[in-house]
Amino acid sequence: MTFSIVACDRAAQELGIAVASKFLSVGAVVPWAEAGTGAVATQALANTSYGQRGLALLREGKSAQETLDALVADDDGREHRQAGIVDAHGNAATFTGDKCIEYAGGIRGRDFAAQGNCLAGEAVIASLARGFIESRGRLSYRLLNALQGGQQAGGDKRGQQSAALIVCKPAGGYGGHTDRFVDLRVDDAAKPIDELTRILDLHALYFFPPEPQDILEIDDRLGKEIVQHLRRSGRLIASDVFDENARTALVEFMHVENLEERIRDDGTIDRQTVDYLRRL
């Protein structure tokens, strides 16, 4: 009783899944992904073995469709299953068993597969796909746009409860030690997609590297503004210019606020950090 989208950004080497449902902790069941391999969503009367087995088949070199065909063929409960797969090359496949709760169906295209069951109507799937196709930017936000579109079209006809978002890329995890670039879950909430949006914005602030257009030179004007914000926060006592004391105070502040990934030592600062200071 879920709607989901699996997708990839080949240029960024990112693979991901977004899912929402009137089901507790949907992120613990539906999404599976691995950098350089693929992403699998298993739902309806979910066969969670589709996750690990699907990734193993993709790892062996099978395409998304070949992988899904193999999983379904080996499953006596296939008519109660629904699944979507995308591989690292952008090939996608989706399957909906005949006994899934109506409305149930899926759409696949280049780089994505969108599917759902127990939905308010066919428009949910169309809106899922459109939300992805018509959006630009990071894969995580495109996946979230898809979920928002699906929900606006009616979503799960029973209501809302949980949502999840996973994006994998090589060395994408904290410190570069894993592939989990984004791994966020809302397990129980009145509006889980809205809450997922809020935490993705926080995750982006803390962990996404700034875009080149967001890097600002700390000139006299901006330096004075930063000093004012630091004084207001209590990090700087008496200074009117962005000198070495102010630089030290800024770095200390960023450590306290978990903004370590945004610390720079080249006389610049990113727009997101300045906006954060302005909101203090």
C-alpha cells in the first residue's frame, strides 16, 4: 500500500529511491540501493528478499528488466507483489501483480521507474513520473518532487504515515566510508513527505557541498555583516572587522552548529552559511 520511485543520475553517479505510504516505517521495508549497482523498491505484499537478491543480480551484470524478470519468476506470490528497479546505466523496469490492491500500476522511462498500489487513482503514478521528469537539480530533490506530486494527486487512498529517501553514490557517505549520500526516514507522522522535505533541507545544509555559484568572497561589506552576526550570537565580543579573531570565531561557530563540511580557508564563504547566520 505504497507509492515509490527508483531513479538514477548517471552524470553524478547517483542512484536513489523515494517512497511514501500509510504504513509504519516504510523505509525499513521498501528501499534498497547500492552505488554503481542499482536501486530496488519492493512493495505491496512486499517480498523483502527482492532487495538483496535484486542488487546481487544487478551486480552480476543483469539489466533492470532481466533482474526483475528473474525475481518474479522465482516467486509463487508474484501476483501480490509490486517492484521497481533501475540499474546504474539508467535502464528501468516495473512490475505490478494482478492481485495488488487497486489502483495499482507503474510507469518506467529513461533513468526511472514509478509505481504504486492502493492509490487514489491512476493520476498518482502519472504525477510521480512527471514530478521527476520535469524537475532539475540534485537527484534527492527530484525524487522528493516526485513524491510530492504523487501525494498532491491523492497518494495512498488510506492516507499518510511514513516516507523515506535514499541516495547512494561512490564514497558518498559521511567521511567517504560508505555509499549512503542521503539516508532519511520519517517513520510515523501526520504529513511525512512534508517532514521529509524539512529534514532533506537540513541534510543538504550540513552535508551537500556548495555549488560554485554559491561561493562568496568575504569582502569588507560581507566581512562586517559576518562580524555583526557573530557578535549577536555571542561568539565574538568586540570587533568591527573580519580579522583573524573573527575567522577563528566563525570556524568555532561552524563546528558547534555542525557546519564543518562548509568551513573554508580561502577567504570565501558559501551563501548557505551566510543565510544560516542571518537566521540566528
